[in-house]
Amino acid sequence: MITLICSLAGARTVHQDTASASLLSDYQIVDQVTARLDSGKLSHDVLAIDKDDEIMTFSWIEQGSTNVTSPRVTGYFGQRVRSSGSLPLEGLLPRGQVPFVASRYTVGPDMRIHVVITRGFEEKRLSPEVWYSLFVFAENLRTRTVRMTYQEKDINRELEKFLVRDINGDGLMEIFDFGRAGKIGDAIIRRVSRDGKVALLQHLEGYRVNLIGDTLPELGYKLVVEDEVGHVDSRGETCFVRREFHWSQKENKFVRAR
């Protein structure tokens, strides 16, 4: 018996046998990717959420109407957050995007800015990989209205650090996200205007990118970037070259330390 399960993300569908359908019946299916392999088999990947808001992916192979492998968990991606403060996130985000990090801050008496990080399949569908995306919303506390002011999809695969803070001391917030895809780590710094508009300040990358000062700001903010140099030492360990950048209030970015 073949059961047809429709994705919440739209027209894409998944074919499963009864056992597979029974397993996934306990999950909310958010999105799915189906690809035909060179062998003629179909590869199915599903982004789903369990009863405890755990975000995960399942994968299985289908060949014909009866030969279907059991779904297996292929990734865990944190827990869904349903709101940012008192603001429900349901209905604010594009289909296929699951919020798992949310930060907020108040601007004046009438405005609150919400910064949300989501998980979702890569929009171009080049592979069934889950990437994170960034969304910013401006909430008018007087009129109780919300509008999306910024979105940036498929930033990176792994989120290593996320920070929203006014590090320049000028009343404007900066958004930091430190991500990774394979051997490349990224530090992206953006500035948020008082009405929620976002501008890119800086993008640095390296094998390892670390922020110092996020917990002890009195010591100053700096980035340490390490890159592989292509050889190993006498112990067989990979050698790295280290670059250090200090935050400059004048230039509104991290500048290379001399």
C-alpha cells in the first residue's frame, strides 16, 4: 500500500509505504526534497518537527511502488521557538523555514525589533542540505502591527555563534552570525537602523573565526581568524596563521591589528 503525504511547503509530495507513514505520522512535516538518482531510485529528504519542537531531517530511498526503505534520521538542528517575546512567529516566516533562535530589543516607546534565525532546505534545491537564514521584523507596539524589514536566506550550514548587540555605543544594534560550511568559517556583521533596515558592515572568513569580548566587553571586542598554511609540523599537526582584528568605532568595523 502506498500513502501520499503532502508537504506543508507546497506542491512537493512524498510517497511512502504504510510503515514509513506510520513512523512520520508523529511529526510535523515542514518541507521536503525529492531527487532521482542515477540508478533510477528516488531519494527523499524531509525536514520535520517532533512533539517537543526538535527540528530534524529524515531520509529514505524509494524504488517502485513497494520497495521503500524505512526513514532514518540524518540530522538534528535544535529546537523550534514559537515566539519572540510576546510576538508569535507562526505566519510571519516563509513556508519551509523553522525558527530556532530569536532575539529582540526595544527602540523608543513604540518600536520593537525582532531578529530571527531559521532552518530550512537550501532554496535552490541543489542538495538536500539544511541551511540557516536570517529574518528581521519591526513590531509597532502602538498599532500592534508587524512587518518584515530584512531577509537573507541560505547564509551557512552551521551556526556557531549569534549575537545582537550595540558594540559601537551609538544606539544602533549590530547582528553577528558566525557560521561554517565545511572548512570555511564566516563572520558576518550587519547594522540595524532604528526602523529595522539592515546593512552589511563586514564579512570575514577563515578556517576558524572567533569573537572575543562578547561576555567581557570591557576588554574590547576583537576577532581572531586562523587559516591553514598548507603544511604540518614535526608532530604531524596542521599549522595555522593567525590574524587579529579589533573593533573600530570610527570605521564601524573590525580592523587588522598591527
